[in-house]
Amino acid sequence: MNKPSQMMMNQAVESLLDRVPNPCVGEELSRVEGPLKVSGTATYAAEYKFDEEILHGFLVSASIAKGTVESIDEDSATAIDGVVAVVTDFKAFIRNSQQGGEKKAPTQGVKDVDYFGQPIALVVANTFEAAREGAAALKVSYKEQQGAFDFIAELDKRELLTSGNDKPEHKNNPDEGLANADVKVDSIYVTPSQNSAAMEPHATIAEWKGDQLTLHCSMQMLSTCKQQICDALDLKPDNVRLISRYVGGGFGSKLGISPESIAAAIAAKQLKRPVKVVMHRIQVFESTVRRTNTRQRLALGADRNGRIHTIIHNTICSNLPEETFFEPTAIATHFSYSGQNREVKYEMVRMNQVLAGSMRAPGEAVGMLALECAMDELAVKLDMDPVELRKLNEPVIDPSKEIPFSTRKLSDTLDYGAKHFGWGKRHKQPACQREGDWLIGMGMASAMRSNMLKPSVARVTLTPNAHAIVETDMTDIGTGTYTVLTQIAADLLGLPVSQVEVRLGDTDFPPAAGSGGSVGACSSGSSVYVACKKVRDTLAKALGVDADNLTLHDGQASGNGMSKPITELIEDDIVTLGMIEPGKTSMDYTQASYGAHFAEVAVNVITGETRIRRMLGVFTAGRILNEKTARSQCYGGMVFGIGAALMEELLHDPRNGRLLNHDLAEYHVPVNADVPPIDVVFLPERDPYANPLHAKGLGELGISGAGAAIANAIYNATGIRLYEYPLTLDKLLDQLPAI
Ligand code: MOS
């Protein structure tokens, strides 16, 4: 294979996409894989068919939350008809799932139990039903220890965190600034543990051919997951292949490997047959990843005119012993609003609960539930419009790092949103708009989400009959990757989309960033851009023109007055590798996507029930690659915002660490009946510092701030400010105005 053509983002770059006649990028192209999905022929991890009979494994979950496994009575399971074996490996089975992007195995060793539901063995049988029955019948004896199950009781033992996925900050004099502020707010916001609750459960089919292991799996980031698998099982990269062509959602819970993958691989090796392990929904809740609960102190100090000079955002979160991930709640707070005095602090409480990790905009999603409500409180105290307060405190440069923003159009989104939502009709005085038993109110919040670029490689092949094939191990987790990569290649190669085929989700293809942290489309899309640029160079040479003068359109190459069909310029396949890498522009510029959320709610004055009436999200995220898939991403994010504000709460029993609501019946997420008409608008923007597409991350922008707009609307409707999410009716009841 030839060496990749590389591009490193060290300065602003031009985008070839701006020179494409009749571009497809940006258009509302429907999902190219849509027909496969709606006809049930898109193959998800657990749906692969094999010539030989495969075996089914069911994970055995620990029934204690802290202690050790003393013994496993295998006969208790193998006595059941159809059960083939009880498989475990106390050393190699993984205890915790892995975090996204890690290159090594997660914590292994399952003799020691650290949380309730931790997988300790796999019962393998000829049928799924027999495996499940065997797992239920398996007798395990434990030596139990006292664990840490009560967050409040453990609070005193919290540790200060000094490094990790966000940097603590202390700038000038935050304490003094707050003490001397003309106007201030200083509150504790509490957010609960949450679960990603993706539709498709975590699942793996492991198959060995000699020393070659293939895993059909459901993972978001294949190249790093492969490294984790290799490390966990001590295998060479050449001997492992992961395939995740379609993924039924992940939302962070599939960024790293989870226990079923290693269990399936070990069982398949031992039993010399492919083994399929699909997690039960309860296991998805109990043994993959949760979002940590948080306690956030959010303090703002301003002068009488509303100029903020002090921002304090300190967070306490939780995780398993020794795990380093913490929720970077203040990741957007650093660059959110002006103010010379700033403090960000993180503390950790060690709990015997399922691993805490990334979930749907880790950081901003719950951090902005505090920050953006505190902004609303401050606006009330200042007797100022919350939109105006935000605009007044719009920083010119990043107030924390003191470097410029690449692009920042927050004010534009606020103005546009206020105008189109009818913000002017909002009653400034809370609890004074009533329709029958319903109190009506409006709220708003800013949206901010950091933009990143991650190294990615793609291969592009242009065939002599002018068909393009794009290959990368990037995944499509329902986000639209297949579609946007098709559009990028079609535009840059001047082909109709029907002549572009995108192949994803296979580690036999060049390694991409994967789907996580809203980096997927821009990172993998840029690698496709670089590979296509190289193809263009070859075509320009064949036509005899300078690459800068080449126009490719509708299968035709032209330049310098010449024009030829692409098919006449190629004899053999043109194969190129393109690689994008982050460079100086990610250090020298603060890059983020922005937006404004508006919500109107009705709160029942008798029952305290909140119904959302309408929502508007106005966003800027650089070039929008596909209006339709982008809008769908933002709809999804805003629906998550409804969940975070009103419903989602993973409850642990403080006596024994058991999850009390470990399925979709008891863990409430918004359903259609909870979701009002939502409008999503993108304002035009290009970010030449971000990448050659001039696009920025979008996937997690929609959730960031959405829940806060709802909380602020509830305040406006009722005059009640709640600090403990989710904002359920029981918390409002005793404060509602008299009927
Ligand atoms: Mo996202 S939480 O990075 O899948």
C-alpha cells in the first residue's frame, strides 16, 4: 500500500468543497443505508449467520456488590438440558468496561467483585434460552464485604482531582470576587446517575479460525477497541478483526469494550465454535457504563450592570475505585462567558457502582444544567433579560486560555432564536401566565460543545468505470456517517452519489477516529477529503492541467479549456490513502460549536406535571454536511435534554449497591408522547481552522444546554427554582401556587 497523503491542521485552510459546482454536501440526502435498515437487512452484531451451528453465551452477573467469588458450582448449570459449559477466566475476563479511546485493556480479574451485576462467568449452551436458564441456575458462593453504596455518606472521603479529562482552573481571585460582587448567585445543583439506554444491547459473536479472531460486535471506536481486545487477550493486532457495520446507538456506552466481548472470545476459543453473547437489557444497565451523578457548586458574581467578573464551577462526581474517568462538567464553562476570576475544581467519591464513563456529551450535558440555570438565576437577580445577559458577557477571546476563538456565533443564534421563538411575548414575572389548570412559561439557554479533530485514515479507490469506493474503520452509530462520507466523496470526485460506495465498521480498513466526542464526521470526513484530493491530483495530471485548475463534475474532468470523461483518464484503479491529523489550530484557537435553546412548558398547577409545548434550537457548527442527518442529530440531542430535565435517573439502593431501575420500563426516557414539536435551525458558518471541510462537531451539541432551557421555563411558569434533577412533579408539588 502506498503511503498516506497527510494533512495536519497547522493553519486555516481553504476548502475544495467551496469550489464544487452544484454541491451535494449540505443537501438533505436521505440515509444511503436507509433501505437496508427499514427492510431489516442491515446486519447488526448479533445477526450474522454462520455455516456451522453457533453457541450462545449468557453472562452470569455477580449478586453481591463487593467481595470475592469463593467458588462456582458448574454442575448446577450443566445439569440443564442444552448447557454445554460454564466458562470463566478469573484473570482475563474484564471486570469493568473500558473508556473510549484507551489503548489498553480495562481492569481485568473477576474473582474480585466491585459492583453489583459484575460479570463473573459465561454459561454457554446450544440455545439462548438454555444459556439463560443455566446462568440463572448457576450456584456461586461469595465472601461478601462492606462496599461504598451511599454517596452522601461517602462524601467526606472525596479526593481532589488534579488532572484528567478536564483541567482544573484557578484564575485571579474567585473567592474575593464573589464576596464583593454587587449581585451574585451561589447554588448547588444535583444531577443523578444516568444510563445511555441505546436501543441495541451490547453484543458480540466471536469466531476463531486458527489463531485468527473475528468479533462481530457493536462498538463505536473500532481501532482503539481492537487495541483493548489485543491487550486483554494478549493477541497480535494482525490476528484480530472487529466488524461493526451497523450500530444501534451507543451514546458513549460502546466507546470502549464491554465484558461480553472478552467472554465470547474466550469461550469460542475453548469450545472451538463461534459463540454469541448478547447482553440482557438488565446487564446493559448493570455492567456497561453509567454517567456519574454530580453535585455542582455554581457561583456567579457580577456588577450592577450585569457584567460577570467571577465564575466558580466545582464538581463532585463518583466512580469505581482506581478508575480515572471523571465527568468534565466545566469543560464549556472555561470559555463560556467573560470574567477575570475563575475557578474549576473536581472531586471524586469512590463508589461500588457500575463504571462511570462517557455518555452523551460527557461534561457539557450535565455541566450546563448547572451553568445555564445559574445564568437564569443571575438574570432574575439583575432584573435583566437572560438573552441580554448572555450577550453582554460574550467574550472576545477565550477568557480562560486567553487565545482567540476559531469562530463563535453564539450571539447570532441567541438573536435568531429569540426572534423566531417569540421570546418577546414571555412574561418577565414568573407564574403569571395561566391557561386553566396550566401555568405557562418560557425558558432559554446557550448551547456550547467543544470541537476536536482526531487522527483518521481513509482509503479511496476510483475505478476505471468511475466508481468510487471509500473504506475506513469509522462507524455509523445511527448518525449518518455512510451518508455524509458519500456526499463528500461524490463532490470531490465529481460523481453522482449512486457511483460512490462507502464501506465502514471493519478493522481491515484504515483506522479512523471512530464515533465519539462529536469528532466522527469531521475527522473521518477530512481523511476522505485528503484521499480524494490525492485522486484529483492524479486525474489533473492525466488531463494535463494543474490540480488547482481542475473541475470534476458529473463524471467529467475539465480545466484549461479541456474536458474529458473521467473514464477516459483512468486505465487502472487509482487507490489513495488520506490522513488527517490535528495540529497547531487545536492549540492556538478555542474551537467549539454553539447554539441557543428555547422551550415553552406548561406545568399543571394541581399535579405538578410538566408538559413541554415546543422547543427551538438554533445552532452554528461550521459547514453543515447534510441538513437532514444534522437536524436529526439535534432533534435527538434535544430529546435527551428533555430526558435529563424531566425523567432520566438511575437509582442505586444505598444499602447494597443494587440498581433499582435497570430496564426501560423503570428507567424513564422521553417517548413520542413526551416530545413536542421541535424546530432546529442551522445558521450558516464556516470554520477554516477546524478542518478542510470547515465543519465542526454537531452530534452532542443538541443536548448541551437543552435541559437547562426547560428548567428555566419551569421557573418562568411557576416561580419555582429546582436544584435537583430530574425535575419531577413531586419536587414541585408543595411549592405550587394555591389553586
Ligand atoms: Mo459520545 S459520549 O463521545 O459517544
